Amino acid sequence: MADQRPRMTRAVFIIGWLMVTGAFAADFPAEDPKPFAEARVLLQLSDRDEAKQSIVLDVANNLIKHYGGPDMIDIEIVAFGPGIDLLFAGNTRAERIDSLAISGVRFVACLNTVDTVERATGTRPKLSPHAIGVQTGVAHIVQRAGEGFTLVRP
């Protein structure tokens, strides 16, 4: 059997070169989108209540102000269960979501919840263009908490 090392060495070199030059940049998200953030916060939204949804958006906005701007805090709003309504396309809070997204707030949608809504209604709900789908919202919270994010449930 022929020695495969030269072929593997070339492949490793090419992949490394592509990664360094940014050829794969679109496929790999930045590891730390806010390197100067003083705090990393997860805002959990698992309530359908409109007042609660407004409070979560208010808290995100207040945190950005408190920390001196969007680059100084990393915020994710994680919606699951009844809270997923916030991330449905056409939500009455779409302008506020747009504004917070421009400030770097990430909106995370639990796809298990979306699947449940689809089974119950027969129609898959359309999500906000800012929604980032994860399979399990709670598992995402656990993972991010392990990465140093602080969970807040307003």
C-alpha cells in the first residue's frame, strides 16, 4: 500500500490555507462576535404574554445603554414554548426587534417549538428574518451558560 502522507499533508495544507485566507469564512461564524463585551447575557422568553415580551425587549435595550453601547455587551434572546410568538414574522414588535438586531442582539428560536406549532396548527409558522434557529432552546441555554453567559428570566 502506498504511503498516503504526502497526499494528506497537501490536503491539510490546502484546508489550512483556505481557512487562513478566509475562503471558508462564510461557513464558520466568528467565535467571539463581541470581543470587547463586558457581559454576556441570555434573556429567556418562554411566556406568550405581550407585556412579558415587551419587558424582555426593554431589558435588552437597557443593558445596551447600561454597558455603554452594543459592543460592550453580548445579548441573546432565546424564545421557546409560548414565548416563540415573539419571533413569528409580522409580530407587532418587529420594529423593536429590527432595532435590537442592528445593535447585535441575537434572537434564538427553538425549532422544537416551531415543529410543535406546525403539528398543532397544520401550518409551519414563518419566523422573523432575525431568528436564528436551534433545535432545542433549553439545550442552547445550557450550552451558553457553560460558555459564560448569564441567564436572566425577566
